[in-house]
Amino acid sequence: MPELPEVETIARAIKPELVGRTIVSADLRWARTLAIPSSAQFKKQIVGQKVLDVSRRAKYLVIKLETCSFLVHLRMSGDLIIRAGKIKPEKHDRLLLHLSDDNYLAFNDTRKFGRVWLTDRPETILGKLGPEPLEKDFTAHWLFENLQTRKRYLKPLLLDQTFIAGLGNIYTDECLHIAQLHPMAASNNVTQQQAVELHKAIRAVLKEGIRRNGASIDWVYRGGEYQNHFRVYGRDGEPCDVCGTTIQKFTVGQRGTHICPNCQRLR
């Protein structure tokens, strides 16, 4: 599933091609892609809207229009692509938005898990999300205080989008390895210094992921190279780059999890 760096990369890529364009028609090719409103209302409301901005909130792409917002969650295999009008739609295109410059925005989703929303109240969908880990209000102090109020395994808590917005399976494994924390450590047992290290790791990993345009592994996302720099994720059976111990894979909260058993001891 695309995580914060991949979604941020897509937002930055399509923004220059979308801002200032007007949506002249909409072609919904798979009805269940649309969460809200109805298909008829969607087409009526979105046609004629000018794109004012493109941004990201957690794993959502947020396209701000004149009177409403178009939200996209890519889920497992979704992608947003700007194509020239002369290029034919592809087999797995679920939604096409034709633009005033004769190009079109395609939502391509092989597995059909992705969803889009058109709403004048985006806070009803985004309002329950936790803080953005790259924003100023996400501090080491905030992280420590909020870890103490929960009694959960670290990894499932970090994956909880109402706790921190944007982290997924890949980047959580990478962060925990850098911070030398076991994914099954109790959140309320994390010390203040460990919280400082985890905070540094989260921000460093996400910034590096964005710098490298995200990771391209088991989905259709194009062009990322962060997979070539993983410390533990997907490297089970290989030696840890820090200590040489063999990296292990097991399941935590129904998610495949990678650790170095020496660097990340469960105390």
C-alpha cells in the first residue's frame, strides 16, 4: 500500500499539471470507486470545477476545487496519472477526469480497493486522523506523552492512522529498526529518550523516502527507489547492516514484520 512518501510524491508530480485546469467531463468506469456522493451527483458537481490546489493528508490525496474537495485514497494498488488526451485509457482505469488542456486525470486501480470522495466537508473524512509526522506539532514530547497513555504494542499503534497519520508497514519497520525498538514493545514502557530517538527516526525515514520518490515494490507505483535502501523491510534472511545479525520476519497484528533480533531486543 502506498504510504506517506509515495502519496506525497504523487501529489507533487500531478500538482503542476492540475492547478488552474478546469474539469470538463467525468467518466466513472467502476461505480464502487466512488464512496460519496452518488454517480449522478458526482458528475453534476465536479464538472466545471477549477482545480485550486493539490496536497496530501496522511495517505489521502486532497485536490481542492472551487466549491468542494476531491479526496483519493489509493489503498493497495491505486495510482493517479496525468495523461495526454490522445493516449487511450487503460484496462484498470476506474475514473477519468477530462481537463481543459485536453489532458485527463486517470485513477488507475488494479485491485479495485481504492476509493474517491467528492465533498464540501473534507473534515468529516480527514478529521479523525492523527498529526502529520513531518509537521511542527508532531514533537518528541507529544510522542512520549501519547505513548504513555496507550498500552499497545508499538507497531500496531504506529500504524493506527488516528494516532499518527501516514505511517504504513514499510516505514514503520524501518523507523523501529533505527530507533532500536522492538515492534512488540509496550508503548507505555517507552522511555523519554527512546521516544526522542523514535521521533528522529520517523522524520528521517519519511524525509528520505520522499527524497527518493518513495518505494516501488509490490504495487503499480512508478519510479521510487527507496526499496534499494531498506534496512530491514523485505530483507529477512539477510545480515543486518548495523551488526550483521540475520534479519527475521514474523507477524505482529496480522502484518508481516521485519527486525534485527540483536538491535531490537524485546526487554
